[in-house]
Amino acid sequence: MISLGAVQAFIQYSQRFTSPVIQIAGQMNVLQSGIVSAGRVFEFLDAPEEPQLPGRPGESAPDGTAPARRVRLEQVSFRYEPGTPLIDDLTLEAAPGRTVAIVGPTGAGKTTVVNLLVRFYEIDGGRILLDGVDYRDLSREQVRRNFGMVLQDTWLFHGTIRDNIGYGRADATDEEIVAAARAAHVDDFVRTLPDGYATVLDGEASSISSGQKQLLTIARAFLADPGILILDEATSSVDTRTETMIQEAMARLQAGRTSFVIAHRLSTIQAADTIVVMDAGRVVEQGTHQELLDRGGCYHGLYHSQFSDALAP
């Protein structure tokens, strides 16, 4: 008959035996993940560099004095993969100080248009003009100085609130940073923090709310003072009061600037000067909110489907 002590000793030795095996299995999972990650890092490092274009010496904008405000896309075509067209024969114009909303179903090409505007990719055909200048005659840095972006996914880095706002313009003074913060409704909540503008944010900015993060990115755009804005809807997952503050700050930021708005909720872009409806990389409709509703086309269907979904609950 086996004694209780022998059973306990067996269990103890079994645990000592299996514990290293379990640890090794866990380490193998970590090792495999590391190998995959290393492969992606080396793939990025081995990718050919984009050619550095000289641009126009001394110019920060097409006219050399102020940021561009008129944007025109002429018969633009683009594809990620050869033989698979994504955008084809796209013609679109945004006049200075006007707001152009880009809407369409998932995969219509809305985000791709934004990537082409800021020259993250090179177009395959057609032209993109900034104040009448083909932006391929400018360096990428000169092109991107004309644009400010406020996206749905905020990006803040480890550093002080002052540094995160000041990233919008490297030579900004403390007075200019505070002025941008006031314009974006940031100054009010920053003053309540023990260290004020010297408050250090971690990489995730976990010490402030999602709405406050978004206001910081708007303050950064105020400081950069671009001629052209690219706006993604930034009011998801925030309370009503914060949403109102964000909308007020964005409306103030858009004043006098040319704006491209990527619209997901069509109820937020009814006041846009022009609404561009895209489908499969093409502009299928263009006009004001009421004009597009009266036509009873693609926009009419998108709008009423969202309205019906909102009422369904």
C-alpha cells in the first residue's frame, strides 16, 4: 500500500519535472514571435529608400511665401499592385477656404486619396496640383509642410504636454504653444494638472482621456498653421461635452483653411461645401448634401441606411 507521504513526494517531483517543460514551451512561443518581428524589421530596413527629390530651393510652399490652399487632382490613377487598379481617372478640386468631404463604402479609396495628397505614395498617372504647381516638382518635405492632419487615431509620444504640442512647429515659442492650446480648449484642463504644461505623458498618454488626447492633436495642428487640413472623424468614444469641445475646436481650426474630411458618419458633414462620393476608386457623385439627397443616388442610399441603422435600436 502506497503511503500518503509517497504520493505527496510523487506530486512534488512531478511538478518540478513539468515546470521547466512548461517554461521552455512558453519561451518557444516568445522566440517564434521574436523571429517573426525580426523578419518584419529587417524587411523594412532592406526596403529601397525613396528617391530624394530636390524640389524648389528655399520654398516651403508652391509660391514660396505661404502654405498652399488650392488643391486639384487631375485624372489621377493609382494602384498598390500592378494590374489591380484602385483609383482610376480621379478628378477633384478643393478651392481655398472650402471644405470637401469624402464619403463612400469601405474600400472605396477614401484613405488612399489622403495618402496620395500627402505623398505617402506616388501616383501612377495624372497630376496633383498645389496652387497650380505640380507637387512632383516639390520635395516631399515641401509638399507635407502645406498639410496638417487630425486623425481618429491620436499619436502622442513620451514627453511633456508642451513638447507634444510643440511638435507641430519646432521653432514655436512658449507663448505660441499656449495660444494654440487655448484655441483648442486644451489650456483649461492643462491648468488643472499639478505640473501644467510640464506634465509628462507616457507613450500611451494613459494619464489623460481620449478626448483630451484629441484636443492635444488639434492644438498641434493650430500651432503648425497649415494651409490645407486633412480631418478624420475624431469624436468617437467620447462623452457629449468633450465631443462638443472637439467639434468647436475643429471648426475653429478649419476657418479660412482648405479642408478634406474623411467622413464615416454622414450626419457630421452636412455643412461641407462639397461632398464627394467615391466607389471603387472613382467619384460617382459630387455636390452639396441637399443636392445629393435630391438626386436619389449613391449618397442618398448611404445616408438613409445610416439613418435607419441609428433608429433601429
